[in-house]
Amino acid sequence: MDSSASVEPRNIVISGAGPAGVLSAIHLLRRNENSDSPVRYRVTLIDPGQDYGALSPEELGKNRSWMLGLASHGLEAIRSVPGLYEDYVQKIGVQLQSLSIHLGAKEIKSKNDPDGEAGEGYIVDRNFVVAALARYLNDHFAEDVSFVPRYKTRVLYVDGENHRILVRNSSTATSSEEYLDYDLLIGCDGVRSVVREAIVKRHRDFEFDVGDIFQKFKAVHVQRPDAVDAGSMHILPACFRDFNGIALPETGDMLNVSIGTPRHTFDASPAELRSTDPNVVSAYLRDTFKPWDFVDCDDFARQWCAQSWSQTGQVHCNFYHSSPLRVVIMGDAAHATSPSIGMGMNTALADAVCLTHTLMDEHGDDLNEVLPAFSKERVKIGNSLTDLAMHLNCLSPRHQLVETAHMIVRGVLSKFLPSLVTPHPMGIIGVPKYKLSEVYEIASKLGIVQKHRGINDRIRRTYFENEVGMVKTSGESRFYSKLLVVSSIMVSVAVGYFYC
């Protein structure tokens, strides 16, 4: 920065020290060192949790979270900071080497070429990514007076008219509350965002909804079976009746297996998987699971029974900023989504780079231009993310089986006849040359999104009407379940014949 220029101090408060929040802090503090702009940022990072960057590997191992895919979009965002990937992120995950789809005992495998169109891919623990970013932040800016970390601190209220927030610090025996002024408030504070609430109160044209992904699921960490390749991701459609699953590689030669079912089929799903008796679950696993034999079914069953059913949220918004309030939202606060396509964290990281690096460069740190430009660029990406995650898959088992076959066949044909056959949208998610909005456009032109949205919305609405007693329960889900068994066998035979 030109020392002869008059310095313009600017207070930035970031609510939420997840991937997007920490990467935003890094970029803003780097601007103080590398930008010719007279603006100098003072960054306050607020989070109700602890600083993962200060934890030892042993302590961090006790604070595991979701296993997520770190694809090209997220890697590109991380690499926007020199040395961040090479020195902090590279060794925390497992490089993705192949993808397998299991139809019963039949495995359909494709290799991942890091130098190919799809680029690199890693499977990482969400908290490990946060810890790596936070370690970089601490190593480079802990002594910088422009950086103020406020962990164990919760944002209670946004006074947008006066550009200040009310926070409560719980790190001491006696909690204290205070107001903090801001010039820009960045909301990276998750599905139940307090920052987003300020936009709701200020803008009558702000449209948003918060719901769940209509799934119940559990995840276990098990030893990798010999039949499962290290570095391989495994898609498990109809691995149990009414249940789909995914298995992701972990460090330490482990495997993270997540298995879930839509809410409308839960009550009719196998009673063994709803049992709290590990012996029942273990026996059912041995008899029913076909893709491979687990090293220790009893261990799987103990973990399965020791946890409650998980559900995650989903968020849609029609814009992501408020110029009068000087606030902006990103990550889960703007577009929380199903993990079904593995792009939530990647999109959040890209949000951070777009706001605090790309747009501030393009608009010379002028927030009057940066904030609306952020909405223009990222709303189409965020809504494409949530709609693809929800509607590339179908809640109807029979339609989902058909779509799985469609994905496999279209993927093969587009590989050998690229000029004639459009690739399946699921196969190009995360590919560097495709934005999520472009993937959505392809899914729309192929009619996949419209078809599945209609079915999914009908199923969700019917479930709600039944749940609250507006209508009587129908037998549709049981009918679909029976069709699923027959359809699964037919698709397995057809695909097996096609590949043999």
C-alpha cells in the first residue's frame, strides 16, 4: 500500500469462523499488505466455538465433523492464497482416485485422472479444513493489530440501522454483552443465520426459505475393507430397502459410510435399521449389505445405534446483500444444502474469494459496487447448488433407479460420442470448466430438474398433509418400496449386461 496515501480504516466483522469466514479474514488481511488501495481493514472474527487452528492433532481428532468433497472449485479458492494449499491443506485429506457405483453386488468403477477434465478431488473432514485455514490465519496474522479473533462469542442481534451488532462473550465465568460497530458485516453464520435475519427485517422484497433436506441418515467410521480401494468414493443406491448410501475414504485407512432414507419412507423402512439393538443391526448388515463385507459388523452396529438420526438444513435466498445495512451473507447462511452432490463447502470457499478478493479488486474496495455485484454473481450459483442437490436425485425410489441408469448410460455415451451426447449433469459437477449455474442449465434442458422437482414437491407436500392430519395416510410409499426391489434387480441386470 502507498504510504503517502491517506489511510481509510474500515471495520469488518465476520460472524462465523467456518471455511468461508476464515478464508474471508485471510483475504481481507492480505489486502492490507498487497493492495494499492488506501483502505485498511480491521477484521474481527466472531464464532461461538473454539479456535480449531490452535488445537493439536490429537485434540482435533476428537472434534470430527462431516466428511466432504474438496473439488476443483474449492481447491481453486484455497490456492488463491499462496502457500495455503501446499503448506496447510494438502495433507489433511485423501486424494480421490476412483468412483464406484454399486448396484447390489455389481460394481461399476471409473478412474479419476487429476490431470483430466475433472481435475483433482479430495475427501476431507470439514473441521480439518477449518483448522488448516485457521492455522494459516494464526501463523501469519496473530500479531497483526488489524486482526481481532473473538472465539467463544455469539452474535445476538444485528442493529443494521446503526451498523452495529450485540455480542455475548462466554469464555469467562461471567458472560458479558457489548455492541461492536462495523462498516461491513459478513454473515458466515450458518443455516439459522442472525445476519440474514437483519436482511429479512429491512427488505420486504427479500425472499428466503429455511427447511430440511427431507432425509434421515446416520454416518459411521469403520476400517476400510480389503475389497474397497483406498482413495475411492462409493455410491450405494438402494443398499438397503428404501435406503441409499455413500462411502468416503478417510485418513488412517478408514471409511466414512453414510446411509439415509427420505422421511416419507422412514416408518416403512426395515425395522432392523431402526432398532437400537446392535446385535439386530449387525445381523441385518451381514445378511443384507451386498457391495462388500465389512471388517467388523459389530463395530458398525455399535456406532449406528449409539447415535440419533441426523437431518440437515437447506436455505434459498433471492439476494445475498443489503447495501443500506452494509451486510452480506455467504456459505450456509445463503445456500445451505444437501450433501448429495458434495459442493456446499466448495461453493462457500468460492463465495469468500469472490467477495473479498475478486470483486474488491474489480471495484477498488467500493462497497457500494461490491455488494450488489456479489449478489449478481453468486445468487445464481447458490440457487443452482441447492436445486441441483435437491432435484438431481428423486425422492421416488422407482424414478431414482431410472435416473441412476440414465446417469450411467449417458455418461458412457457422452465419453465416446462427446459431440452428439450431452454429459449427465451429475458427471460434470465440480469440473473446473463448468460453473454450477451452467450445470443447472444442462439439467434443465434435459428435463431432469423439472421432472424431479414436480415429484419431490408432491411427495413432500403429501408427507406434510399426512403428518399433520390434513389427509389420511396413503399406501403409496409401500407400493414404491415393492417396485424398488423389482426395479433394482432389472437395472442391475441391464447395466451389468451393458458393461460385460
